[in-house]
Amino acid sequence: MSFTGLPPEAVPALMTGEVVENASENGRADAYLPSPCIQNHAANLAFLPEGTLTCVWFGGTMEGMGDISIYMSRLAPGATRWSQPEKMSDDPAKSEQNPLIFNAPDGKVWLLYTSQTSGNQDGSVVKCRISGDGGKTFGGVRVLCDIPGTFVRQPILVNRSGIWLLPIFRCIGLPGERWTGDVDTAGVLISRDQGKSWALTEVPDSVGAVHMNIVPLDGDNLVSFYRNRFSESVLSSRSSDGGERWSAPQPIDLPNNNSSIQATRLKNDVIAMVYNHSNASMSDARRQSLYDEIDGDEDIKVAPAPTIERRKAVWGVPRAPLSLAFSSDGGASFPRRIDLDTGDGYCLSNNSKDSVNREFSYPSIVQGADGAVHIAYTYYRRTIKYVRLSANAIA
């Protein structure tokens, strides 16, 4: 199961939201979500309590710009077309990124996202809006975490004791330098009072491990997977106490290209992960940083500081293919893999206006009540692509 990427100029005409059965692949359907934006990135999927599938992402002209806002589209039960997107945030001074939806145990639906100025991820805070009517409407914006440089990407998990675990990563700036991700670390925001307050616990020895994705196993045992800033392998760590303490991240048998991954535990206890089967050893493509096309703000520039010895984050490795891998041993290994989209994955530029970017990235994966797997991901930074695979298609 693999597909070759479309010519960039063909993509806008496909952004109708219509879910189309794929004639060449039994059990697969595809859609390209509608959006008013030139750039669309960082999708996350979640079901609302009444069964509607939602997709949230950020859109605007280019990641980091002040016109980047959060959008949400919906696929109602039985529907064959995604809805026109709703704009969920609109701060013209901030780039609002990495949204996620959380269904709280009390029935409320939370929307979380990050907010930063320009490409300064080390200044980001986490904001949220809460819905009391099952996700139909959302309340006002408030700050959930104001620790500078806090970023979210992956869903909140409620452990079996009812404690909320929000995986985060810390974008850490260095004196005299603009943020490049070299010394980012992982952590978990823990709430024991249903989101009223949060306390941070750090993942030990986690420099370079970001986008922490927590997957429940049995009892109090949890496994987490991480994006690798150094573009080597997907990383993993474990907790045996419900997420209070974590082992240091270690590489597993999947490559990573310093781009996002997401995993979920299926109904048959298999862990399915969507990721790019690519790393720095497979390509010499490099760029300086994620935001090297955006000028920084004058008021944050400081005098140069002495060089700090450290590993450098690796940017620009192709974001392709977009693959789905399976683990039957609790995430220790992922021996089976299928490719969902193939192409050159060019990501040395974030320019969507001129159709320069050709990446497949930032996937999200959930399983429905009928066993079908739903996946959404960035397609050329121009649209969000949705794929539905029947239970038989992934067996």
C-alpha cells in the first residue's frame, strides 16, 4: 500500500473535504480537507462524545507568522464530506500552533494550542478553550501553562487513578542565539484536580526528545514515543507508576527525521505508529533551522554569547515516506510497516505560497468504534490529508 505524491499544482482543486473510496486499495478512503489558508499543518484527530470525528490544525501563510491560527473541521457520523473549517483562534500578534482536542472525563471538551511570537518557540505558552456542550461551541481563551517555551503536540492521557497527563516539550533558548531546538527536553504536566492546576515533571536525560506521545499498556504501565531532534531514531521511554516517573528515552527500531510521530493502542492491543521512515543517514539535505525563512523580532536580539558545546538539531531531512508501523510487543519493536504516501518529501522550505514544499508530516491516528483507523497529516504544507483504513486493510 503506497502512493506517489501529486503534482503540487493539482492539490488545491482536491481540497473539497469529500471522502472518496480508493479504487485501487480495498478498504481505504481519502480526503483533502478544505481550508481558506495557503499553509495548513500539524493535524490532530479526535472523536467528540456523540461520535463526530474532528480534525484541528493550524493555518495561515507560513508557520511562525502572526496570521497563523487554529482551525477545526468535522466529519459527522455517516457523513461523506468534511465540514468547512471553523477558525478557533485569532490573535494577530501570535503564531498559534499545534492544536489538540481532549475529551475530559466530566464530558467537557478541551482545545489546547501553543502561542508564540514569530519563530521564537522558546517564548511559547499553552492556551486553551473549553466546551461545555460536547464540542459544539467553545468558551473564551485562557492560558493553561505560562512557562516560556512550553509546547504541546500529543493528546492528554487520563491514567487509571484519574490523573491527567499532558505530555509537553520545553523549547529552550540559549544566550545570544535564536532558538533552533538544540537543547529541547521532554516533560509531563500533571493535574490531580481535573485541569485546574498543573505541575511539571521532567523526563530524565531527554535532550533532543520531543513530541512525547504517551500510550497506555496494562495497569500503571505506560510507554511513550518521541521525535528525535538529531534525526536518528524514534525514541521511547517507560513508566510503571502511571506516568509520575519516566525512564530516559532510548532509540527503537524506527528511523526519525526530526519530524512528528503519533501512536495509538488498537483494540487488539497492537500499537500502531504513523511516522516518516527517514533519517539523516538516508539523505544529506539540510537547512539551518525550522524558521530560517522568517526574520526575528528586533527587541529580542542580544549580543553574541560564547559558543556552548552541544549537539546540533538536524533540520531538512526529507519528510517522506509517510508510513504506518505495527508493534505486538508493547512498543519494543515495530517489524511490520506499510507506506501511506510516497514522494521526495522535500522540506528545505516552508513556502506554501509558491508550492515549494512537498512533505508528508505531522500525522495523527485514532481508531473508531468499528475498528477502522483514521489518519490525518500534512500534505505539502498546502492541505491536511485524511485517510481511513478499514480493520481488514490493516490486518
